[in-house]
Amino acid sequence: MEEHESFLRKTCNYNNHILYQAIDTFDQAKQTKGSYVIFEGDYGGIIYLTCPMALVSCTESELQELLEYIDTFYWNDLDGVNIFYEILHNGQCVTGGLCGGQATDDIWIHPEVKKLGLDSLIKKRLTKSDN
């Protein structure tokens, strides 16, 4: 298992005969068609969000800061957070706790995170937009 791979998704995909494609770095993900960023909390116990890398206009360090910010409100265990870059297709399920996540053509935010009222802040930070 490589550091840039999600143990949970790699194992589940393997067991279900689904191709698992992790990308090693932020820069590689930015250059790879079909790549997504995935925020995990609680050691994969929750998928906070998924986002096509084509929409991401912040830096890698800003991604990490955003993940830590979200986790502070939801789970508050920064040892259990991870950012993964993976090749997914629109509509694909993203294995994780609390019903996992979803790869869409936009930013997908877990319903539990939406309850925190962080949607607009998350979207602004990921895309550096004023919307």
C-alpha cells in the first residue's frame, strides 16, 4: 500500500473487482483528466467532500487547511484526516463511512457537513470564487 492510496477504497475496489486509480501528487492530479480530490475524516469513516480537480483553483496547502478546518467542526481528530487524489467517473460512488461519497461534475459535500453550514465557504476556498 502506497501512502497516496486509500487503504479502504483500494481494498474495497479490489474485493469488488473495480479498478482503483490513485494519483501520487497534487500536481499530477491537476494534469490528469478525470481526477478528483477526496477529503476523508475519521480514518475514512466519513468522506467530507469530492471535487473534480478541474474545478480546484486553490493550492495544495490551502486544500490541507480547508480539510483541517472542516474536521475541526465535524470530528476534531486531525490524525484521522487525509486528502487523496483519484481517477473517478461522474456518478461513481466513493467508498467511505457514513454512506461514502459521490463523484459528480461539481463539488459534492457530505450531507452531515452541509448541516454545519459550511457549503459556501468550502466552495469559495476550493474554487477561489466570490460566488
